Amino acid sequence: MSDPATAKRPAESGGDWSPQLAELGSAFRRVFRSLNRMRGRDTHLGGSELSHAQFELLIELDDRGGMPAGELAAAARLAPGTVTQMLDHLADCGHVERVRSETDRRIVLTRLTPQGRRKTKAKREAWRSRWEEALVGVRDEDLRATARVLERLGTMLEDTPPSGPAEGSNGAGKTSPKAPRI
């Protein structure tokens, strides 16, 4: 196997993917599909069970304290309308409450209730346990490198797509048989 430090990247080698990038792309697709399946299972949850998206909102509230729905939507990178519906459900379940700001009565803050804080803590602990179990034996330096790679990929996915031929196009208006895979 070639040395990752000296492996040529597609831009340097005329378009060939190094085995390391191909392996990373395959692993990334697997994680992405697993996340999609997990979110799909969320649609079948019972009334008091938390979806992963709801859990993400509770984490934001736990970490940042009470905040307006619009700020919460921005922090969780969700549409405001979606967050409002989720907060309605979370309030009905007793996990959050909405209160007027003491400094500006026009602002309504959403904050965790004691029940919501307990639920968030329990779910965080369950996830932490799963992460620790899955990553037993992985060196700290590998975890730091993985975090850096995931940050870069996250940034890439949030950036505007590069301009150029449409996906699956060969640039001459004809569709290629198969778009390159990462």
C-alpha cells in the first residue's frame, strides 16, 4: 500500500483516486447511508420517544441555554418551520417550555424543563457509551485526524458546489455513463 503522505490526489494525478481516498469515500457513503436509515427509523417512533433531530435541538438548548426558536433553528441548521413543529411536540411531551424573555418581553425563549434535561442527559450518556464501545483501541491521534477530515468534509458539503459540467455530464451536453464516485 502506498504512503498516504506521498499519494497523489486527483488534482495532482489527472483524476485517478488514490486507494486511501477511495476507501475514505466508501466509508463516508456507508456512514451517510446509516445516518439516513437512522433518521428513517425516527419516523416510526412512539409519541414520547425522541427522534435524532429532536435530540439535536435538546442538545443545543442544554449547551446554550434558553433561546428563541429562530436562533435554535440556525444553530441546529434546520428550517424555522420544522423547528417550531418539533418544539410544539417537545413542549407537549414536557421536555421544553416557552417563556418570555425577562429583558425583552417580545422575545419568546425555549428552554429545557427538568424532565427535558434528564432525558437529554440519559440519551447523551447512551450515545457516549456507544461511541466509546465502537472506538475502543483507536488511538487519540487517529481520532484527532478523523475529526479534522470530517470538519473539512462538512465544510465542503456546506459550500456552494463548484461550477462546471452538470453531474453526470461530460461537459459537451452528453451524459456520461457513470458519474465518478468518491
